[in-house]
Amino acid sequence: MSPKRTRKPTPKSDGEDSSDSYSDFRHDLKRPRSNSPWNITDNTSADNPPLKIYVLSVKFDATTYQSLVCLVEDCLLRVGKDEHSPATLRRVELSANLEEADVIVTAIRTRPRLERHVNPSLATYMTSLILITDQKSRPIVTAEWLQNSVRSGFLLPCADYAALRDFRKETARLCPDQKQGDVIAPEQLGAPPKPQVFRDPEELVDARDAAALDHTSRYSCQRGSPLSCPNQGLVRELDVIRRCRFVEGEERSVLSYSRAIALTSMAAYPSPITAEKLHSGVAKLPFLGEKILSMIEEYTGAGKIAEAQEAILSSPRFQSLSAFTAIYGIGPHTARKLYALGLRTLEELDRYYEVTPGDASTEAPSHVASDKHYTEEVEAEISIKVGLALRHDFGQLISREEAEEINRVVMEVLASIQEDCKSLIVGGYRRGKPQSNDVDIVITHSDWNSGSKKVKGLSKKLVQVLHERSMFLYFSDLSGFHEHNTLRTHNWDSLEKALTVLCLPSNAGGRRIHRRVDLIFATPEVFWTAVVGWTGSTMFQRDLRLWAKQQKGMKFDSSGISRRRDSKLYFPKSEREVFEILGLAYVHPSLRNADA
Ligand code: UTP
Ligand code: MN
């Protein structure tokens, strides 16, 4: 059979659904981040140990609980009266152990309920914490204490936030706000920073925003979907079935499983789904049909889903198709064609495409230099060859630090072409993923009025200069085209973009890894819609479109928001405004992880 390579694969969509590495990262639930509004180094020492906060999950809804946990992560708070007096800084840490905590944060407001919700011995112990005046005593406060402290940058007095009103006095006495640590002179602190100014995303999760979300909504853009998930095992099993449907091209089924994964990952939070919960709450969730429900039931009993474990994972066909679609440039359609030609392993694909692993120099033509135009088929084949040759590089996940470095280098190069551009790293990075498969950067010009003209045509110029400086390897010309996929109902967007493979200049650390870097250019008017669209996750973005269309008579995509009846265009000036225009409660980027 003669090999046909006519169907053009979509590098983006293929990369996105090859979720092996994606589900792996989720084992590492601790995200590296700094919430500190203070631009100083950590001064935690033996004399000034971190303040340990225990957030009692009972009675908090999933998103509020998650937002509180996010607040506590790696944050420095100031102990002292105001920003001009000598200050002590204390690192705040999340404690997994109630016994070790210095402060307990809870949603429970009455003593009997506290006793009912936790196991009785613990309850007695907890309430006694504030009755006994020994060393171990510690205050029990409401979520607002934590939120307001982090927002203001100061460790606030606990008394106003005592969870049990009757114990206000004791709470005041036990509050760590007056405890001593290293004293730091105000000048050492530098200029008083504005509270709430953090790295992008600029705001922390606000528990009030989180409380407005509803984890039973049919639209994932109304739910809060944190990175960590209590039903990880179940999600992994469902994801195996989803991937099987994906490689086999069963798009409707892919969508059902994607929706089920997005829903069940958060259902019955904070504890995993049990058979009992399944019948009370989970079964009422939207989109969970009979078949998927019976699989969840099977999982709650057996701890696995037989179809995933026995039929799919052990199937040689699934193994080959999975390996093929994990390659940048190979979509499920191409993968099945290659399989039908009798090809089974990546080494066989190397021979078929005449690729030398690790060497992409012959595969990556310099479109930029030669300004050559290839047919779609040739483009598609080049992209597969690049994907195969560089599969070992592309398989290595990108840390947040490296993503930031790539952004910095790209923006330095861009500054030599056009001044006053600004950028945000979007995609999984912005949703808080510790590691990503590629780097997505949205670029615009800072001038609202004249920026639009200045952004046009920048994509090509930037690629040209990156090429001249030998950082650039390959530029996919497929950016305008996307293989039809139910997860992507329309053309993605009409933004100018360069889907590139870059390799930064070598540093002291030795050879650099080739990285996939998507550069998206947006005029200032649509910068924030582009940021929301490209921050994803894919399911979140898909539901934003659906919500806009079904509930608001509007059209949303990364390149703009418009009203359907009169095509009125909206130009949001902030990310929050995008949500406001769409009539949605704001969802913090770290709560948009609606994919598996
Ligand atoms: P990615 O495929 O880069 O996924 O798309 P990710 O979430 O960053 O995860 P990694 O990179 O695999 O670790 C980022 C987001 O960009 C949007 C989608 O919403 C997707 O979630 N996107 C992607 C578009 O708007 N258009 C496209 O053509 C591709
Ligand atoms: Mn990405």
C-alpha cells in the first residue's frame, strides 16, 4: 500500500491530548510559587520559625478550601503595627498536621458542630486548645483572618476573627501577631510594596470569588478546578478510556469522558468519591451518563476500571497509537494511517520518515530565510519529522523558571524590533502547573491607542530575528489550520501567531533543550481575551465559548468577544472584565484546570 501523507495533522491539538506527561506532573501537587508581596529574602531562622497554619477542610466547599490552601503556600507576612515601624517577617506555611499548627482556620462556628464534624477525641482536643492556657494552645479562626492577613501583608490580630465568639479573649491572647522574631529595620524592607501586587496572575485566589463558583454547574467556566484533585486515581482510569477514544477518533465519546473527568475530579471534595457519595450527590452531576456512572461505581468498589486496565492499556494497538500521537505533528488520524501501513513503533516511524533521532537540522527547513512556501502535505510531513527527531527533547517537561527565561529572552529580542511591547506567559504555566509541555506567550503593545498598528506583522519579524540569532529552529506554518475536533468547535481564533521550536543559546549548564514555544500576538483591544483563551484549560475555554453562545447570545474566542445580534465588539481592559462582559463570576487562573 502506498503511503499517503495527505491529511495534515495539527501540532497543537495533538500535543494537547497526549496526556501521559500531563497526568504525571499531577502527582506532584506542591506548586512552587511565592505569594509574598515583600520584595525581600526569607529570614526564617530558628528564632523565627515559620507560622504553621492548619486549614480544617470540613464545611469548606472545594473551591474555597483550595483557595485558602493556595493563600497559605509560601507566603511572608509582616508582624507589627504598620509599615513604618520595625517589623518582623514570618513565613507562613501550610501544616498537614493539626497538632503542629500554630493557627487553625475553620468554617465551623459553633462548638457542638465542631465536635460533630471531627472525630470526638479530636474535637475535645480542638476545643480544649483554646481553653487550656499551656504552650500548645493556639487560636481557631475564620477564613477571613487568613484572607485579610495575606491581602494586607500583615499578620492581623486573631480576636476579631475568632471562630468561636465566646473565646474571643483567649483567641486574642494566643494570637501570633505580637510574637517576636528577627527585627528588620524599615529601610531594609525597601519601599513599602503595594499589597496585592504579585507575580502574574496578579491577584491571589480571593475566597469571595471562589465562593461564587458552583462545582455542580454544567459549564466548567462556572466551576473552580484546582490542580490538585481528590479523585486522582479515578481520573487516571477515566483518562485511559478517554485517550483510547481519542486515538480511535471517537470524538463525541472523547468529549463525554473529558466532561466526566472535569466533573468527577472535583466531585465529593475534599475526600474521594465513595459508593455512598456516588448515590447521594455525584450521580446528580450533569453529563454523567449511565455508562460512566457504572464505571465510577466499579472504581469505588474495585479501585480500578477493568476496561481501562485490561482491555485498553494492554492492547498493542492502543500502545502504538498512543506512542504515535504523543509525537508533535501526529494526530489520531495520521496515527491510524501509519498503523494501517503496518508500522508499530517509533523506531519504525524513524525509518519510514528517514529521520535520525536527535538531529532535526535536515528536517527543519529555514522557511524564514528562504521565504519558501510549501504545500500543506509537505508542511505536515516536515512537522512530523521535526517531532520525531526531537521527541526526546519535547518529552522533557519545562520548569516555570525556564518558561520565564524563554519569555525574557524572546522579549529582549522583540524589544530590538519594537519598543514597549509586553507579554504574559499563559497556558498551563499561568494555571500554576509546575511543569509544562510547551511555553505559550501572549504579546501585545502597551499603548492602547497606537498599539494595534505596532503589533501587526511583528510575528514574522520576530521569527526572522530569532533565526538570525540562531535561537530558532522551526516555525510551523500550520497556525491557521486545525484538524476538526469536537473539543474545538470552530477555528480557534484569528490571532497572528508563530508556533515555533526554539533553542536558547547555550549557557554554563551545557546543551540546551529544544522547546516548543507558541508566540501569540494580540492587539491591545483583544489582549485580555487572548490571555483568557490561551490560559485554558482547553475544556475551560470550550465552555466559555459555549456559555457565551448558549446563555449570553455572544461569541467568545481568543481573538475577541462580540454580541451575536449586532456584532458589537467588546474590548476588555482587564482579565476580570472578560468575565464581567460574559456575565460570569471571576475564576482565578489556578482554578481553571478543568482537563485531566
Ligand atoms: P496548550 O496545548 O499549550 O496546553 O494550550 P497547556 O494547558 O498549556 O498545557 P501544556 O502546554 O501541554 O503543558 C494552552 C491553551 O491555549 C488554548 C487552549 O485553551 C489551551 O488550553 N489554545 C491552544 C488556543 O486558544 N488555540 C490553539 O490553537 C491552541
Ligand atoms: Mn502550553
